[in-house]
Amino acid sequence: MRSLHRRFGKVILICLIVFITWMLVVDKALYLKHSGVESFLGIFDSSPLDISKRNSEVVSQRLNLIRKNDTTVLNDIFICVKTTKKFHKVRMQVLLDTWISLARNQTYIFTDEIDTDLADKIDVSHIINTECRADHHRTALVCKMAQEFDWFINSKKRWFCHFDDDNYVNIDGLVTFLQQYNHTDDWYLGRPSLSHPIEVVDRITNQKIAFWFATGGAGMCISRSLALKMVPHAGGGRLMKTASNIRLPDDCTIGYVINTLLNVELTVIKRFHSHLEALKKIRITDIKDQLTFGFALDKTKAVVDIPGFPEEKDPTRFWSIHCHLYPELKQCLTGEISHINITIA
């Protein structure tokens, strides 16, 4: 009788474990389904009994990195652009017509609403409606970054490169630049907007911490090796929980995960530029060597000082930069460029 009770108890215990495991899987699946991306662990493709197999895929991906040491090409880069509905015309149109036109298959736009202003210029499958709030609050920014990160992990590409909707990206320069780094190593590439580490109190430990972060306004790139190590803190929507612990926005939270939790240093790349800099100081002869440029058309008037199209047609100076890099393009030869009157940034 006791033997029968033991067997029955074991069956109940096994059933309970399977049930709890299944609930955890379903919980994660709901987030991933909402964000429009299936987990790189294959949440929707296997039963609960395959959990160990799916979890082992993280290790498998790391092992596969070692076998792929050939030269990085454009298609190895997952390019994210974060934007919002109100900037689809005043910011995204010039990006779509210039640098994104050179990397449409590699670029994904993360926004809060899909409309024809975007769908006319890029495949709708590359426009991700995050359903995040359409404002600049830290929670809305982290919400979009969390989905960017999950989409990158699912893509299995080598490099995760994030940019804002006020960035011009030198695509050819970016590819050549990343070829200098091994995606199988841990690389966090970008430029801080502060001259010192940011200081904050961790709500979990109640301790004061300081760390460096690459400002999203200048752009940043993370190797796949490092991104896989970030998954426990940033994958599956966990970036939002991590951000709430330090009450900081998306780029700061990425820096916190990498610099504090994983103890990986930021490699400062001064060829990334945001609107926070004195962009007019960039010399014309150095344009081709830079990776990104920003702009701001408020009272700071932060734009690159470059000859080219008149200011009324090219207030961001992005078309002038584009034609400086690619003078053979038809629009550059004819001077017939798309332009929108922008009064604010």
C-alpha cells in the first residue's frame, strides 16, 4: 500500500512540475506574441517536455558563433530605428529616402503605429508596431527597446545596431567598421553623452551604483556574443523589469545590464555623433570616416555644416551628407530630392 502511495505521489509531483513549467512557457509566449516575435527558443514550436532542448539552444548559438569567423557583411547586421507616429513624416521620410534605401532588407522600424507614410517606402514586415505608448517617457522608450532586442535575438544575426529617427547612418562605413571586431567576442560599441559615469540607486539592493552607457541618440552596436549573455536580464521583455529597478530610460538600462551586471566595458567610438554635440565642428574631409550624424532644429540648431542643397530643401543636412558619400546617385546628380518643411525636432 505504501508503495502504491509513493507512486501516486510521484505522479502528482510530476504533473505539478509539468503544469508549472507550462504556465511559465505560456506566460513568456504571451509577451512574445504581443511583441510580434517568436522566441529564439522556439516557444510556439514545441511541447513543455522540450524545454530543456529549447534552453540548450542558447548554448548552441554560442557554440555556432565560433564557427562563423568569415568577414561581416551588411546582411549580418540587424539595424533598428526607433520612432513614433508623429515623426513618420518629419523625420522618417528623409531617412527612408537616404541611408535606409541602401539597407532596406536589414533595417527594421520600431514605432507605435503603422501608416502609409512608412509602408510606401519599406516592406510592411519591417515595420514593427510595438503598441508601446507614443511618448518620450522612459517606460515607452524601454518598451520599444525591449522588442528591438528580442527581434535581434530571434534574427540570429551577428550585430545588433540601434539608431534613433534623428540619425543618418553611413551604411558602408558601418559595415567596414564592424569588420574590425569579432562578433564572437563581447563588444559594446558606442559613445556616451556624459563626461562621467551615470550614478543611480538600485531599488533592489538600495545601493548607489555608477556605470557608463552609450547614448541611443548617437547609435550603438552590440555583438551577438554579448547579447546572448544579456538575455537573462533583457530578453523576453525582462528589460522593462530591469529598467524599473533603476528608473532610467532604454539606453541607460542597456548600459546598466552590460557595464554593471555583466561587467563588460563600453568601447567608446567617437565616430558616432548625436544632436547633443557641436556637429558644425566636423570637417568636410572627415565626413566619410564618421558612422552616424544627428540633427536638431530647435534653438540649438545642431546640424552638420556641409555644402550641398539649400537649407530650405535640406534642413537636416542629411541629403547633403548622403550625396557627399554617394555623389553618383540619380537624386544627387539631378538635385531632385524629397523634402519636408521641418520647423521642430
